[in-house]
Amino acid sequence: MKSDCIQTTTCQERKKDPIEMFHSGQLVKVCAPMVRYSKLSFRTLVRKYNCDLCYTPMIVAADFVRSAKARDSEFTTNQGDCPLIVQFAANDARLLSDAARIVCPYANGIDINCGCPQRIHDDVTRTVDLCRKAEATGVSWITVHGRTVEERHQPVHYEAIKIIKESMSIPIVANGDIRSLKEAENVWHITGTDGVMVARGLLANPAMFAGYEETPLKCIWDWVDIALELGTPYMCFHQHLMYMMEKITSRQEKKIFNALSSTSAVLDYLTDHYGIDRAS
């Protein structure tokens, strides 16, 4: 882990507690663990726009334990990056435990990525049984993506998530096809869950939890400031902007913007074409 990105104040010493958030009776808005995208700079951005809880990208525990290079690449944080959940993928309990010990001073919790077979099953009773087994092991909450392993773009089975929630005593978070604050609130009410997790919707509009229907120019400029301050690699910096600007640029503008190859070119383009400034 990069020592210059880790502050002396650990997450355990901070006031925000995810468990208390889930028991508040309010909608808990969660940024999903997106590989390549849910890194410190993006987490910092969505926190400015009413995101309550952020996950790291999925991290392979074995690589994280064995390689200093992997730790430097996969996990950075700072004092404002809280509450934070670190997600690991692992098939070895000892390696998972070792990885968790490394990050535990800087995180509010550890999440296990269960993979596609543990999305919901066609027979929802099998999913309920799996969730009850997880609950019995002592997990604090479970996030359910409302599709089967074969489904990709089909409608999300929110009724199945509701059944799972009604069958459990721990908090449940709903995930799948949420692209606006209104949709998040609707899913929350339909399923009775304790929170909602969003992935692609936040990539397209990091300000969605603040009620914006599309990415406001102020959010784009905030991203520029945050990315430059934290030294975000150009490819990541540019890719996030491509997602954010999808709905506010024409096809021709996209073609030009997507071909830009340097930070200075991006900044010049934004200023020249959209007049983006801090007051927008």
C-alpha cells in the first residue's frame, strides 16, 4: 500500500459506521465494487454527491498478499475515504484472512465477492438458503444482484430480492439496473431493503445520488480537480470522462473527445467546447 496515501487516522477511529447506517431507516446509497473504476479518486467524487458508502474494486486476495506491486496498484485510501468496504475475491481462507489483516486498519469492513453462481437462482428458495447460511457465519449484511447467472440485460427480479429481505434478519442491499435517485428510491421501497448499490449508473452520472438526471458540469470539473490532485492515471481519468459525458455530447463530439491522448488536450477541449468552470 502506498504509505503517502494512508493517513494516521484509521477508519475505526472515525464516526461513520455502516451497520448504524443500515439500521437508520434511511436509504443507504452505495457505490459498487467496479473493477478498474471504484478507486480512490472516483470514490472521492461520488462522496461529494451524497454517496453514503463506497467499495473498492474487487481485489484478488492471493495477488494482494504476495505482491507489493499489487498492493500499491489495488489499494490506496486517505482520511476522507470513509466509510470504506474492501472487496476481495478468494478461494483460500488463509489468504483471505491475511489480505483482510493488511487492510483492516484502513477500512470499515471486508466484503467477499461470491461470483456469478451466487446471484439469485431460478428457484429463489435456494438463494434464501444460501443467504441464511451466510448469515449464520456472522456476516453483517448481504448485497443481492437480482439476476440469475445466465441473465445479463434482462429485467432485474426485484420481487426475489424482496423475498430474500423478508427471510433475513441482517441488512440486505439491492443491486441491479439503478440509474437515477428516483429509481434507487423506488427499488428501496419495492424490495424493503436497507440500501441500494449502483455500478454503471454512477459511472454515467456520479452525481445521481444527489438527484441529478445527468452529469452536471460542476461534477465534471470536480472530477478534473480530484483526478489531478490524486495523480489518477490518464487512461482512467479519460475513461471516466467518456462515461460522464455520454449523455451531454453529440456523436461527433464523442468521436473527437474519445481520441484525445493527453490530460492537457482534455482540459483544453473541455474549456473550449463546454466552457466548464468551477461555477457551472
